[in-house]
Amino acid sequence: MEEDIIADLRCKLKVVEEERLKAAQYGLQLVESQNELQTQLDKCRNEIMTITENYEQEKYTLQREVELKSRMLESLSSECDAIKQDQKMHLEKLEEQLSRNHGQEVNELKNKLEKLKAELDEARLSEKQLKHKVHHQKELLSCKSEEMRIMSERVHESMSSEMLALQIELTEMESVKTTLKEEVNELQYRQEQLELLNSNLIRQVDRLKEEKEEREKEAVSYYNALEKARVANQDLQVQLDQALQQALDPSSKGNSLFAEVEDRRAAMERQFITMKVKYQSLKKQNAFNREQMQRMKLQIATLLQMKGSQTEFEQQERLFAMLEQKNGEIKHLLGEIRNLEKFKSLYESMESKPSDNSAALKDNTYYTDLLQIKLDNLNKENESTKGELSIQRMKALFESQRALDIERKLFANERCLQRFQSENMKLRAKIDELKLKYEPEEKIEVPVLKKRREVLPVNITTSNSVCASSAAEEVCRLSPQKEEAQSCSNNLEGNTPPLEKTVSVNTPGVILSPHENLPMNIQPAKEKKCVKLTEVPAISERSGNTPDSPRLAAESQLQTEVKEGKETSSKLEKKTSIYNFQGSGAPQLSLQIGDLVRIQETCGDWYRGYLIKHKMLQGIFPKSFIHIKEVTIEKRRNIENIIPAEIPLAQEVTTTLWEWGSIWKQLYVASKKERFLQVQSMMYDLMEWRSQLLSGTLPKDELKELKQKVTSKIDYGNK
């Protein structure tokens, strides 16, 4: 009957195993198909991401081209407007200049015309006066001739002396009269000339008044033009100030130390577009993965719930193995009982037979008594061993019963654990649903040093992590007597494997996977030891050896310390020349301002060393010519790397002054005074700003502004 039940159970177990294998195959096929779909989805996503990235890049390039063309059109339109304005202003200036020249020429011609008119009037007046004089002289001449004729006629006549005297007086009076008339005529001529001159002067005064008015108008126009020029000059000054401000602004174009800022900005924008596209695709992929994870968690929760309600196949197999072992022991004991019964019946039959050789037996009574005594002793020992064996069997039965009770508790705890895990998974799925619902754009902060990895409880078996952990917890609570009983019960089971002790250290942020096998029976240590857990960085976790992570971390730390010991870095001092030094002899080293030297020996007021830029030049030089600076020298094998301890910007200013010094000397030699003074002023500014940088007393805002000034000045000087 029992064998039939066992056979039925075995058949059912085979059927269940076959169904389980089929389910595993179907699940494997589903996983493979899902992996294929996932790979296809990744390929499609990558293709879409590349296509969108190309589209975005093309869009960005087209936008840049459109912006460039619009800027070019704006610049061309502004240039066209400026040219139109310049042409208009030039035309106005030409018109003004032509009108001014025309006015000047007209005025000159008017002046010439007035002069010619005045000369013409004077000539006409003089001609008229001369004609009048000629006419008057003719009349006088005729009168004189008439008088001479009359006088000649009268001479021939006889005249008295009185009449002659009167005649002479008359002639004198007439001559006086004629002279007076001539004077009157001269005065009239003079008056007419003065009147003409007065009229000419009046016309000249009028003309000068007109010229004065025109000059006043020109002065007013000049004043207006001067005001316009002042306004234009002010506008140009404002534009110049704005240009200088933009030149000092480091965020504008061309004010950094690099000439490829615009190209780098365009490259960074393109990279930003690619990162943006990748971010969008990864965001979608993350949302899809979260949804898939949510579904998988729900499925795992349902599977855990289903698995918790079913019986464990390994427990059944173990119970079947124990049952078969007990049945085998029972069969073995039944066979021994049968053999003993046969031996007993044979012994009784031998005793019941009459002995034929009685004489021979009488001779051997001594041996029979001896054998009887030995047999009695053996029977006593057998009874004592049977008693001990029964006691041991009772103990073994008791311990096996206790072990079965512990296993029942263990499997009950395992079922509770599975139920709690399913409930925990459901709660996690619910929390994820609520997060997706109410916090879709939640920013997840990725830890830098610590890492948490969530292990989904898939393929959990009773003989593995759960049973082992619960068994370890139960066994750790046992007393030393229970340990001995447990060892006895383990010795009775012949098919059980030998015990193995495993020690594991749980570090924060590390979760053991369910595939790590732990033994069922672990003997607890008699001494309780306190273990202090230390945090292990995420780097040690990635190595995969979580139990030995502290040891590995210590070894890696030791290795890094050894490497650091090999790569020694010493903080030494760098010496800089502050005066020119001309060596007079062979052992003396010639130096210039700014040369870097390495000191090998010191003696009194002298150093011995070599130049950093030319290590073959060695010699001695005075201490007073040297300024000491702190540097850090890293030695890697045979290479020395000198790192200055000062501010990088101050070091850059130093190198810039060194370069500009040679340019300054060349300008002095070339006699370019203006450029020489300009470079000198810029060098003075840089030296002053460098001293402010090295002082270390500036506030943060002033230091930032000073750095901007220094970079803009260096950029301007390099251009």
C-alpha cells in the first residue's frame, strides 16, 4: 500500500517536473524573444536617435546659416545706410562748398565790377573836366587872341596914358577873373570828384555790409556745423567707450586667451544638441524600463504569492529520501531479525538432537565450559551494547524529531518570508506607480560613493539563501547540548554532505544574490565576537568579491600607498633671477631677469646650480640676485615635473611680460617711439596687476574683475 502511494507520488512528481521543465523552456523562449525584441528596440532607438541627432544638427547648422545671413544682410543694410548717409553728407558738404566758392567768386566779381565802375566814373569825370578845361582854354585863347588883335589895333591908334593904364588894369582884372574862374572850376572839379568818391565809398560801405551779413551767415553756419561735429564727436566717444567696455568684457568675442572661442562655442552647442537628444532618448528609455520593471515586479509578486501557496519540491524530495532511508533501515532490521530467527531455530534444532559421540564429549568438557563462559560474557556484552544502542536510538529519534520540528518552523518562516516578499514587492510596485503618477519628473540623485543594487528574488530555492539564512538564525539560538544532538542527528544521516563553514560580511550597499549557496546546518561559534561594519566605497563593490571587499580595499590601499611611495613628490623651492648678472669667469653663470635656476649647493653669499631651460649651463651666482619661489617637483622614474605654487594667471602674466620684453627691446632698437611707449604702459599695467594678484588681499569680486582686466589686456596686447 505504501509502495503504491510512493509510486503515485513519484509519478505526480515526474509530471510536475516535466511541466516545470516545459514552463522553464517556454520562459527561456520568452526571455530569448524578449531579448531579441529588446535588441531590435535598442537598434531602432539608436537609429532614431542618430536620425534625430542629424536632424537637430542640420537644423542647428541651418539656423546658424540663417542667423549668419541675417547678420550679413543687417550688416550690408547698415553699411548701405552708412554709405548713403556719408554720400548725403558729402553731397551737402560739396553743395555748401560750391555755394561758398560761388559766393566768394560773385563777391570778388562784384568788387571788381564796383572798382571798374568807380574807375569808369572817375575816367568819365576826368574826361568831362578835361573837355571842359579844353573848351575853356579855347575860349580863353580866342579871347586872348581877340584882345591881342584889339591891342595891336589900338597900339597903332593913339591912346592916352590913362586909357592905357586902365586898359592894363582891365586886362589884369580879367586875368584875375580868369584865374578865379579856373580855381572855381578846379574846385567844382574837385567837388565832383569828391562826390563821386563819396558815392563810391557809400556803395563800398553797402557792399561791405552785405559781405558782413554774408560772413555772419557763414559764421552761423560754421557754428551750427561745429555743434553738429561736437554732437557727432560725443556719439563717437560713447561708441568708443562701449567698444572699450566690450573689449574689457570677457564674455564678448575675442576677449579670452584663446582665438578659437567661437569655434569651441559652436562645437559645444553641437555637443549640447547631441547630449540633449541622447537625454531625451534615454529619458524615454528610462520611462519604458520603469514601466517594464513595474510590470515585472507585479509578475514577480504574483509568482511569489503562488509559490508561497505551493509545497516545496525539494522539501518533498528530502522527505521522500528520509522515508526511503527509514524504509531501508526497517528492511535491513527485518532481514537481521529473520537471520537471527533462523540462527535461533538452527541452534534449538542442534540442541534437541541426541549426541552420538558421548564419550568424545566427555573428554572435551573443559573446552565446552570455557566456550560457555565466553558465550555468557558475550551475551552480557551484547545486552549492554543493546541497551546503549537503544539509548542512542532514542536520542537519535529525539534529535531527528527536533530536527523535523526545526525544519517545520524553518519552512513556516520561509513561507512567511515569501509572503512578506510578495507583499513587499507589491508595495514597491505601488510606490513606483504613485511616483510615476505624482512625480514623473523627479530628479534622481545618483550617489557618488555608495551604491545600492536591488536584487529581485527570482529562482529562490529552499536549500539556498532563504533556508540557509533562516537555518543559520535558528541554529545560532541553540545551546551547546543542542549542538551535540544536532551533530548526532547529522551523523545518522548518511546521504548528507559534510558541513562547511562559510563566513560572510555584509557591507552597506551590497546585497547578496540568491545564487550563493549556504549550508543547511551551521554550528554556532561558542564565543560571541563583535564585528564593526565599515562603509566600503562603490569601487570595491564593483569588483564582485563582496565577502572579501574590506581585505581587497585594504590591499588596494596598500598598493596605492606603495605606488605613492614610488612616485615621490617633494615640495621644493624654485629660484628666479631678479637682476642681470654677467659672469666674469669660467665658473660663474650669467643670468638675465626672469631666468629659472635650480640650486645644487650653497656657500656663503653664493649659489651653485644650473639653468632650467639649459641644464648644461652650470656655475655660481650671488644670492642677492635670486628670488626664491615655492614649487612642487614630482619625480616619476627619471622625469621631473616642476609645478609652480603661484597662481596660474600670475604665471601667465610673467610669461607674457617675458615675451613682451623682447618685443619692447626690438621696438626700442627700431626707434618706434609710439609703439614703444604703448607696450611700456601695458607692461607697467600688467606688472601692477600681477603684484595685486600675488598680494592675496583682494576681495572676491575685485579679484574676478582684475582677472578679467588682465585677460583682456593680454588678449589686446597679443593682437
